[in-house]
Amino acid sequence: MADPNIEQLAERVNADAWLVHRGRYLSVRFLLTIGIDQYVIEIHKGRIETIESGPFVMARWTFAMKGEREVWEKFSELHPVPRFHDLMALIRFKTLLLEGDQHPFMANLLYFKDVFAYLRPLEIEL
Amino acid sequence: MNSNNNEAYFEPVTGRYLHLQLMGQAHRIYVEEAGEGAPLLCLHTAGSDSRQYRALLNDPELLAKYRVIAFDLPRHGKSSPAAGWHKSEYKLTSRDYVDIVCAVTDALALEKPIVMGCSIGGRIVLNLALECPDRFGALIGLQSGAHVHPYYDLQWLHRPDVQGGETCAGIVSGLIGPGAPETDRWETLWHYMQGGPGVFKGDLYFYKIDGDLRQKVSQIDTSRCPLYLLTGEYDYSCTPEDSLELERLIPGSKLTLMEGIGHFPMSEDPVRFLSYLRPVLEQIQASRVARND
């Protein structure tokens, strides 16, 4: 299984000018949990400004996306298997919990799907 | 669908507007067709339209044997909503959907057509099998299951503070197989982005609330009308397990699982889908000859 590439997420997203443009009306802080690891990701006008690593004391966020490490590892495969290939598929099978105010996520659903696709290895890396 | 060179060309598809009464109201329904032979009536998915069948309507091998027909449900594609549509919430019901398919079949004077539907269309063929199987030569359910539990909050599909088209596309984008050709993937999503406000949500009233057939499907008699099921492995709306359960409950139904395909086989990856559909059509043809149908 593939390690979710959280370290390079900001760099990859911010280098994708069209993706940033599509998120230009989005500014939000959200919590991502990968097993016991926690991250607060701050997006400003479609760019990832910061990714802070936990554990946190009194972290503030608008919505949270919580999944086990194994789930995110399967999701992060270059060619994920059915049920682990899409954020809504994870939600469907309750392997991803979406909590808090879902509005920014649902209003920018295609944007978030493409952001999370950058957790996967790029074809060129293989 | 591409010509071999860059010259302009017309597809063999003809589109016309059919005027008829549906649910006691005058309707203007857009119908496309191509080919000659046994009628093959195609039903689109929730929130989309007949463009999903563009590849089938252009496939020479299919058109040599079948009159391929696809129409847009009211409010979808180029079919108009009926007068007064703006005064109430749209909710597709099993009753209305069966009546629409039968009325269009009658208006086009189709004799024992093969009806093939996907998703909500894959569900309604089960209703047709239950209610009026003798009217059809065969039924094909794509992504067909007896019931789907809501797995997200449907309110996100229709509310003024969210762009409906892009959210509908976002909801369904993962239902497309990851290996689908990019052009067909995004054409499929484009159709969802163009849906009218509340239409996808209204269709899902049938799919997820009104159209629960779990207690009825075992009554389907496939000796009166053959039933074929084809389901893509990446579909998490109607999963392969849902279709396997359907096959188990309906004696005589025949399920094919499609590798690499998701919820929109005819639109997301037509070439791969046709490789699964052609053998099914051959089986139907052989059984019709055997029955002298």
C-alpha cells in the first residue's frame, strides 16, 4: 500500500494553477486524520497555505475528514481498488467520516477530490 | 464517432420532438434514434439525458441490426418540463416512470422492444418486468439493484448556496471507473453539470425512496421476458453485490460483471461496455429466434 504523500501535498496543489483557480472562492481550515496522525490544513483562495501536524490542543477547524491509516493508504495507491478510489466511495462505505460544517467541502467537491488525488504518486514518479 | 480525417460530417443520429400526454399533461419529449431492425429503447440515468447513449447511436455494428432509440425524460436534456413545473418540487415516482416508458413505446409504435436502462433506468426495467413483461422482447438492467440506501445528504444536490451542476457532477464523478477515457469521463460529467435545478435530486426520490423493490423482485417471471443485468465493478451506488443479490432473487436472470467500469458504462467507456453488451444482445437474438418471437 502507498503512503499518503502529505508532505508534498501543498507543493503539488499550489503548482496546479487550474486547480488553485477552481478553488479561488474557498478559504477554510479543516482537520485530516490519517490513523493517529492529525493535520490541520489551511486553504486560502484555493492555495494550501499551511499543513500543521498534530497532536493538537484545542485545534480549530470547519470540518474534519477522519479515516484509518490503512484506508488512506489504499486510497493513495496509483490505481486504487474499488471502494477506495474516491472520497465519496469512502464516505459511502463509512471508512471516511466527514464531520462538522460540510458546506465548504460539498460546495467545492470536485476541487477537493482533485486535491486529495495528489496524495497519490504521480505516474511520472514510477 | 470520429471521422478518419478532419472533414466535417454528420452522425447517423436523427433527433425529433414527440408531443404526447404524460401524467395527464401535454409534454414535449426529445427522441433520438439511428439504425434499422429490432427496436432497442435506451433509458438514461438520474440527472442526465440521452446523450449518454451517443456511442451506441453511432456504432455501425449495432445500427445494422437494431433501431437504437433514446429519449430524454421530462425536465432532462432537450425535453421540456410540463407547464407549471416551477410551482412544486420534482419527485419521480415508480408509477410515473413506468407510464412514461410505456407511453413513449406506444407513441413510437414499438413492437416488443428490448428496453435497456441504466441506474434509475436499470431499476425501472424491474418494474416493467413486474408489471407488463409481455410488452417487451427483453429487458437489460445496467447498474441494476432492487434498492439503494441514501449514502449522502441529498439536500446538497439542490440548494441556492451551492452550485448545483458542479456538485451533482462531484457526487457522481467517483462512480466512473478510474480507467475510463478522459474525453468520455468528462462528457459524462458535463451532462450532470447541465442538469436543471432539483432534477437529479427528484430522480433520486424514485431511486432511493419510492422505488424499493426488495420485496417484489422475486415475483419477476423471466420466462415471460428475459432479463439481463450488467454491472460495473467500480460502481458504489449500485454495487456488484447489489446486482448479485438481484440475480439471486430473480430466477432466470443473467448477470455480467464488467471489469474496470463504473456506474455509466455506455457513456464513460463505450468501447469497453460494447464488448460486454454485444454477447448479451446475441443471446437475446438467439433466444428470440428459438421462441419464434
